[in-house]
Amino acid sequence: MNRTVATDLPESIAIAGAWGYIGRKFLDVALGRQIRAFVYDPGPLPADVDASRLTRLRDEDQFYRQSADLFHLAAHPEQRRAGQEILLRRARQEPLAILNEKPMAAPQSPEECRQLVAAASDSGVLMLYDFPELYDPLTERILEHLGSYRDVQITDVSVCRSKDREDAGNPRNYKRMVPIQYQESVHCLAYMLFVLARVRGSLGGVFDDGVCIRAESEPYSPPNPEAYPRVVDGKCSYRLALGKVAVEGRTDFKAGAEFTKRRVVCGRGDGRPFRIEVNYLEGAKQLKINGEAQPIDPHASSYESVLRTLTRWRRQLGRDALMEGIYPNPAFARVTYQLSGALWRASQDGSTVQLANLDELLDFDAGFRTTGAAADLRLEEPPAGLPRTEPSSSS
């Protein structure tokens, strides 16, 4: 399929970790839409990738010095650190845009989130994070509907993201993962934060009445247990209270888990109740407002939507607005990371985590590095650059 509107998509993209699950998703969009693609991945070229359609760079430093509209860092936090630093230095001299994967840092390294927020702000870079649902046109339609009310109060949010990651017949399931709170629940938390912050007018406003978190988890049973010196969580059910907003969530990688990316938002608009139901799963996308199905394309590409929306935001709003406003920027990603940590802590203790405001959340230490799990989750460095493990994102 050819590109349609030139300004809808970047002219070029540079993907680090292009053969991994997420990197490959964006590479396929680029090749399908005739976006010039630069790739860095020391692994063998996949049999179904035509090398003549892309520019493969085998030298990492050379890759990060390419001229590209967008750099996509499709790797774990530890493994994208060096390239990220090169790009941040470049951004002091020239405009640069980075699409990062989540989580923002490894679970044992929360201080890196604070450092990255400051470094990105100082460098002049445009850095956004790949929470696909936030870029999806369905979310824009939901926000437009909520914005149609003069007075809107969200009272209940339900979020669910699940898939079977224990099936030994799926090669992807052999890629090592971190606890599900950081790996998958973070997507649900990002969605909840994005919608509530847009309605309230600020990210801090979501926490004006504090947050109370209760959670329980079940262990992951991977098809390759030898890769996990310590058990990680593979299912998490949780409840958050944000003032008068009740949030119920579930993320599930256990055997037989349904494949879904379902969200429900309920409340009152101008005194009348509303209910918004949406599923972001490619091939099964749907949107219902007050029980009425809305016309959508159920097969729309989530990854193409990320590129289109990011490009449009960049063109219409500019770097400063995106880095300072309610968008998936480093400050936003840090809040999702901290909430993931609080969720993990509540799961481990079986107790309630209660925080008075956003500042307390940002100061919260989940204690991950003191549990003994931190060393076990430090990914091994591959012999030649990027790992053959899956990037942290699991969209």
C-alpha cells in the first residue's frame, strides 16, 4: 500500500532493535507505507525481510548519527541507554525526535526516570513513549465525546489487557519479561491517567485527592523457566481509588487468558449518565458510546496510528507543547512507572498503598532493588549489541 498524505507520516524512521517484536511492527508499517527505514540490529536478517528496501547499519554509532525524522528505540531500558545518550547530545545542536518504549527504566532503577526527565528537558529533544492506545484515533473520539459536555464527571474506569504468554507453542513467549505490573499493567495505567488528566486539565489534578491502591498477583509460568532465576508476576488484579473515581484493572499473561485490550469509562455528563466501551485489539477493535456501536475500522493498525498521530501532534503543536502538556512525554512516563511500582509493591505485600498526592507518588520507592529480584532481572548483555530478547513494550 502506498503512502497517501505526505504530512501524515514521517519521511524516515531509524529503528534500533528492528527485528524484535515491537521494532518489527513499526518496520512493517514503514516498509508498507514507503517510509525510508534505517535499522540497527546485530541479529540475523529475518528471512521475510527484503534488505533492499531498507538501510541496515552495522555500526551503532553510525546509526545514531543518521539523519531521520524519528528514532524508535525498540529495546529494553538498559540496552537503549547508550544510544539515548548520543541522541540527547545531538538534540542540543539539532531538532530530534525519539519514540521510546516502556517501561521508562528497569524496575530496580527508578532514579533513572527522574534523570531522564531532566536530561530530555535540558537537551531540547522531543521524546515520547509508545503507549499505543494514547495515539489511537479511538481515544481522540472518546476525548471529543467527553469534551462535548459542559460538566463531566468520570466515576468508574475499567481496564483490561491480557493474552496467553504461557503457551509453549508461541515463539514470542520465550522472550524474557519483567513483572507484569511494569510490562503490561503500565499500558492500562497510562490510559487511565491520560483520560483523567485530559478531563481534569492536568496530570497532578488526577491525584488531588490522593490514590489508594490494592492489588493481588499470581506467578508467571513461562515455557522456559530456566531463563527466570526468580519467579515474576504473570497476572495482576487491582483496584485504585482516586478521590471519587474508582478504577478496576486486570492484566493477565496466564495460560488461556483471553486476547483483549478492553476499556470502559463511566460517569455523568451534564447530569446524564454515560458509558463508553472500547477494545483496542487489532482485528477486533470496537467503540460503543451509551450502548451504540460507532463506525470504525476493526483492523486499523495501532502502530501506523502511533506514527500518524505523533507526526500530526509534532506538526500542529510543536516540541514544547508536547513535552510540557498532557502527552506521553518523559514526565508522563515517569508517573506510569511510579504507579507500576506502587502496584507491584501492593501485590507483593497484600496491603494497601496510600499516597496523598502526585509528589508522594513520585517520591515513592517500591523497594524493588532490596527484594533480591533486582539482580535476577538485570538482562544479560548480548555479545554483539542489542539483545535477542523482546523490547519491554508488549503492545
